[in-house]
Amino acid sequence: MTAITETFRPPAAGPGDLPMAAGISQPPSGFDRLVDRSTRGFAWTFAAGTIVLLSFIVYEIGLASIPAVKHHGLSLITSGSWDVNKEYFGLRWPILGTIYSSVIALLIAGVFGVAIAVFLSQNFIPRRMEIVFKNIVELLAAIPSVVYGLWGIFVVIPLLRPPANALASHLGGWFPFLSGRLSGPGMLPAALVLAIMVLPTISAISYDSLISVNPKIKEAAYGLGATRWEAILKVILPTASTGIFGSIILGFGRAMGETMALAMLLGNVNHFSVSLLSPGNTLAALIANDFPEAAPAELDVLLFAGMTLLAITLLVNVLGALVIQFANRGRGGR
Amino acid sequence: MNTSTLKMADTVKALADTASPGQKHRQHEVVIDCNIKELYYGKFKAVRDTRIPIQKNTITAFIGPSGCGKSTALRCINRMNDLVHGFRFDGHVHYRGVDMYGKKVDPVTVRRHIGMVFQQPNPFHMSIFNNVAFGLRLNRYKGNLHAQVERSLRGAALWDEVKDKLKSSGLSLSGGQQQRLCIARAIATEPEVLLMDEPCSALDPIATRRVEELMVELKARFTIAIVTHNLQQAARVADKTGFMFVDTSKGGRTGYLVEFDDTKKIFQDPAQEATKQYIRGEFS
Amino acid sequence: MTCVITPQHMPESAPSLSSKAFDRNLGSPRTLVSWVLSLVACMLTVMACVPLFSVLIMLIWRGGTRLVQGGISVFTALPPSAMMKHGGGFGNALVGTLTMVGIASAIAVPFGVLAAIFLAEYGARSRFGTAVRFSAKIMTGLPSILAGVFAYASVVALTGGFSAVAGGVALSVLMIPIVMLTAEEAIKMVPQRMKEAAIGMGCTRAQVIWKIIVPTALPGILTGVMLAVARAAGETAPLIFTALASNYSWAIDHRQPFIHLMKPTASMAVFIYNSAGKPQDNLIELAWAASLVLVVMVLIFNIGGQLLSRRSRPAR
């Protein structure tokens, strides 16, 4: 029995043995066969290259972070001091700042993002308007981070200062979130701008999840007499919840990795306060702000900070991708 | 089976005969000997015991109910089944004495010598001219490209309709025209054998009629094997017909050849009971 | 036989319905809550659009006025020194951005397209293909600054200094996953029957790919490239690590007619970043102008890419 499982394998000896005459049909030329083999080779190489590249990135960054670990040990993560001259470095506050800013941004972006996704997917407005709004929200993601930073400095901070300080003077005593004064860069404007940047991710993926809810489920809910929002809150959202959850995880990952806007709006202060009005720092902003002028000692620490950031974001991104894949498979696979 | 259809079949055949009387003795030359002993897709036995000789300058039809393996058998001839995961084949397909499944044979070369027209018209996303010229360029045709393209389009009875718009997209034609374009594309390289897998099933009756007439014209230059689920079509155009059926005896669905003979004999006086029942329309 | 139903034979009848039983009741809590929620959702959506317009308006206002004031010199001159109250431009930054995005594209497009061909054609159902696709998806979430750190640790360390090439490599890391995943989708959309026709005509696998699949999928592939370019053009952080340049010179070696690829190179994004914190008004106005130009470039590629794919695909 001839087992044929491989297609297009060129025979070992020259073109096929067909004695048919002449006529127009020719076997593939040597050049054609070369192109065939090369295409296959290159395609495979670059595909493998993707995995290699990702591994190489992790490897290089990890390697670069070793000197700092050798020198400072565990204090790199636990210590809160940062003195360039004395070479005391601790990433505790930037790490906390990364998580804090991302959580706040996510709270805002999560609410907005899911609400927008619901509003645009459940036939509230004519289809044409849905498309317009969807495009506008997606364009939010296209604006470069540095432009958001510029806008943040000259529009958001001046706008926020009066109301924030007013709130602080009245409520600062009761809510530690509002203590202090917003004099310039701070957590509040930074987190707001961060939320704007992360919003499109959450909104787009949640939208996809909501759209792919089986119409029959929607019909069933309406058929039982649910109001629009009862159907949404009790039936549709729960069905799409895995995808929405995945979008939030991915949004979290994006928020933690965001650099420029935070570098320009947070103030690059290696101190952490729960107050939204005080400046702070994140890992990414720290690296971006300090790198140009960094002495070798600090440079090593920055590279270590990079590795920390890589570890955190890789974890979150893998988690998010898995959740979304799980959500996709749940509704029938791609 | 009404007699008028059979009469038409007779007339058409008579016409073809008179067209080239000298070729009559060559009509018996078997160009392709397709012998399928066993054909598997993975663990699924799709076809067994099907032997169909295809003679030069004839139209051979495979008929039978759906799922009986006629397309599978046809696709064995130009090795299109190789693309299916888990395909295994015991038997041989001899093209002028050479086994198409020989160890040294390259399927790509096989397909260059045997043309195929599919059920759904599938012209490329290119101009009409480039569609027809595709095979010529693929084979590095050294002759006059324009002349050969025209000849093919004429051969497919499409030239008059498209001669002024050769640059427009192949997809801008109607369904029937697209299928004739696919036929023109297939015959441009003048393969000896043309395989057609239900070429008319996606077409309306008028387009079907045109393609059937075309097939009969082409018979003079090419050897044609078609798969059809339309009995009348087989009666109209085919010289030889093979009837395939499904064997469910062992719990699977395996196709096999029930009977193979001159079309006239299959339709008027079949030897097997199953054939008789199928012709009479007792199942489809 | 007729059946007469008289009142005393009628079965216990259902409670009668008033004609108003089915009317809308705006006062009922269920309806009210639904209305309020719809309003809230609508307001949130509108609020989310405000930042975009705010940014665009600021760009056009402050950036536009500076552009109009400065004219062409904005595109050709070097950044102003501390003394210059007027004049100057971001010519070197513009050239630098175009150069580095060009280098990044030259790396990312072949890489991404060929990998996509593998994913869609050769390795469609293999576990290896799944692993490759997963890696690409992870890479789309890689913080851009880490792309810069990677290029720093590899290219800059190797070549000994900052350069446009290092910047291009960092940007390509960000572009590759976008090009790859979009191209894969585009290739998968080529109808199976078109591929079958090509195979039936005796095309080798590579011929099916290059003569039929890629030309047919080209609009979608181009979309991926344009979206990737839009992203790369706007990135700052990777370039801080790889191409950090002084604002006061072109990256042009006077001994050579071309831009020197191995020297530190300015870029629009880094220019904006550096200028935003400086006390000079002139520089800040220029930063707005540069932002306007950058956003226009980015939006053209972004929107253009999406239009391209929508034109050649059937509507959803």
C-alpha cells in the first residue's frame, strides 16, 4: 500500500517520469523547485524565529539584570530608599506605584470600557452611529503616549488642580486618598490619562465578547419578558464574562507597561503615598526618566527594574491570553 | 428514462463520430486506467474495488447517489486527494502505462498534464486574460500568448462574450461564464485529459446546457471524465458511464463501482439490479 | 352537533385583563432603572470621546499656529538653542523617525509575512504553529520600553553606541507581532476554492502562495503593515534606549552623503518628550507642532490601513 501523507515532495531524481509528449505542460523547473524549498524554509525559520525572539528578549533582559542582583541582593525589591550618590537603591515604591496606578486606571477604564462595549453592542443606537463611536474609541489607542503626556501636562493637570485641591482642603482629613495638594504632576492626572489609554483595549475585546453571545440566548431572555437591562445584566454579561475578564487582565498588563505618559505626569519621585494628589513613580517611568543620565551603578538597577517589569507583564499577559483563548474555545473555537 | 433524451444522446454521439471518422479505431485506446482497490482517509474506508478505464476522446461519467465516492475516485486520477489529511491508497492509476502514484512521480507534474474543473467556478482574482494565461505562464509557454488565450476562450465558447473586456476581472462574469472561463483556463495548456467534478451543479439550466454542449465539442480534442449527480446529463453527454453505490454492510460507508459500460447499455439495459433501481429513480 | 356555552357552563374564567395591562409603565421601578442605566451608558460613551477631541483640538490650535508661524523651516531646521526665541524646527527628528521606521519595517515586514505564511499554510494545525501564534500574541503586550531595553542589551552593547539601526531593531520588535497576526488573518480569508484551482493547475506550494494567496490577501497584509508603522512611529521609550541623540546636530556625517545609520539619531517622539519639560516657550510650541505632525502621520496610516481592509472585505 502506498502511504501518501506528504504533498508536493519533489522526487529524488529530476522531474517526474511522465513520457507524455510535448505540448505545453512542463514539469516545474529547477528554479520553481528551489523557490518551493526556500519558501518553506524561510517560512519555518521566521516562525521559529518568533519563539526564539521572545526567548531572546527574556534572556537578554534577564542577563542584564544580574549585576544589580549580585551587588544589592534582595534589598533591590524591598528597600524604599533611593539615593544615587550613596548608591542605595530600592524598587519598593516604584513597584507599588506601578500596581497602584494600574489598579486605579483599571477601575476607571473597566467601568467605562465595559459600559461602552455594552452600549455599542446591544442595539441602543443605529448601526451607523455604533460604527462611528467604535472608531472614535479605537482612535484613542492610536494617539502616541508621548502626545498624551504633553496633553496631560498642559490640559489635564491645570484642569484638575482647582477641583482636586478644593476636595483636598475639605475632605483631605477624612480620606487619605485626597490629602495634600496637587501642585503639578501626581497620581490622579497620571491614572486618568492611563485610563484613557487602556480603555480602548478593554472596550474592543469586551465588545467582541458581547457580540459573539449566541443570539438565541438573547432571544430567550427577551422572550421571558426581561427589560433590556435585565437581559444585559442577568444574561448577556454573564455569558460574555470570561472574555470581558480577559480584556481586563490584558488592560492591566498594558497599564503596567505604559511608560511615557506616566513618565511625564507622575513626577518621578521615588516615594509612595496613598494620596492621589502626590507624585510618585512606576517601574517603566523610572527607567525612562533616569536612563539618559544614569551612572553605571544606577544603570544596572534600571536594567533590573526592567526585568521586574518584564516578569510582571509577562505573567499578566500570558494569563490574559489564556483566559481569552478559553473564552473563544467556549463558544465554539476560532 | 424518456426516449427523447436518449435520442438526443444518440444524435450527439453520431455527430461526434462523423466529425472524425478516422479516429474511430483510436477511440478504444485506454488513456487512463484508474484502479482503486482500497482508499482510506485515516481509518475511514472511502472507496473500494473501483476500476474505470477512460478511453481517448470520450466522455466518461461517474454517477451515483451522494456520498458514494465518485468525486473521490475522480480526484485520485490527478492526485488531488493527496491534500487530504490521512489519505491512503491501494491500487494504481496508469496514465499511458505510467503509474501516477509511483515513488518517483511528482504530483505537481501530474496535475500539469491533467486538467480539472471544479463544482464551484473558481476564477482567480485577476483579469480574464490573466486567468486563461495563468497555466501558460506557469509552464513557461514560449509561443504566442495572446493567440493561445484566444484559442482557449474560443474553445470554451466564451470568446465572443469577453473579447472586448479581457482586462476586466474574472469575477465580474456571471456564474455560467465563470465556469466556462475555468474551462478555458484548464484547456489553455492543452492537457490530454480533463476532469470535471460536477461542473454544472452550481449553474442555472441555461448555463448548464451551454457547458454540456461545450463538453461534447471538446471531446474531439480532449479526453473527459466527469462526475455528475444529474442522470439526464450523463445520458446526454457521456459515452461510457460508471455507476457507483454505497456499501453499508460493515457499518461504514464505502463506495464501490457497481457497473461500468456504454451509456446506452447502462440506461436501457443495466445488468445489475442496483443500477436498474437508480436509473428508475427509486433512490437518489 | 353544536356546543353551546352558556354562562353557567363556562369554566372558571381567568381574571379579566384591563386594556391598560400591557401599556408601558414609566413609573415602575424596572422601567425606570432600565432608562437610567441606558442614560448612564450613553453618557459614559460620550465622555470617553471627549479626550480624543480635546487632544485633537489642542494639537490643531497650539501646534497648528506654530506650524503656520514657522512655515517650511519647521520641517527643515534644527531645534532652537536656548537663546533663540523664534525659529528652529524638528527637521532632524522627522528624518530620524522616517529612517528608523523604515529600518524597522524592512525587518518586520519580511519576518512577519513569512511567519504568517507559515502559520496559515504550512503549520496551520500543528502544535508548533499554536506555540508560534501564542508567542506572537504575548509579544503584542510587551511594554515598548522593554523592547528598548532588549535592543540596548543586544545591539547597543554589540555595536558600542546608540544608532538608528538599534532604534530600528527596537521598533521592529514592536511591529513584528502586529504584521504577523494581521497577515495571518488576511491569508486565511483567501477562499479555499481559489487555492484548489491553483493546485489543480499544477502549482507547487510556493507558487500557490506567491502567485495566488499573497496577491489576493495583499490588502489585508498591507493593513497590518500600516497599523504597525503607525504604532512604531509614535513610540518613544524604545528610542530612549537605543538612539538617544543630541538635539543639536543632524545625524549626518559630512563625509558621507547619506544619513549615518550608526550614530545617535533624533526622532519626533523623543523630541517631544525632551522638549515638554523645558522652560523655553519656543521649544514647547515646537513640541506641539511636532505632536501635530506626528499624530497626523499616525492617523493617516492607522485609518488608511483600516479603510484598505474594509474596502476589500465583505461587511461584517
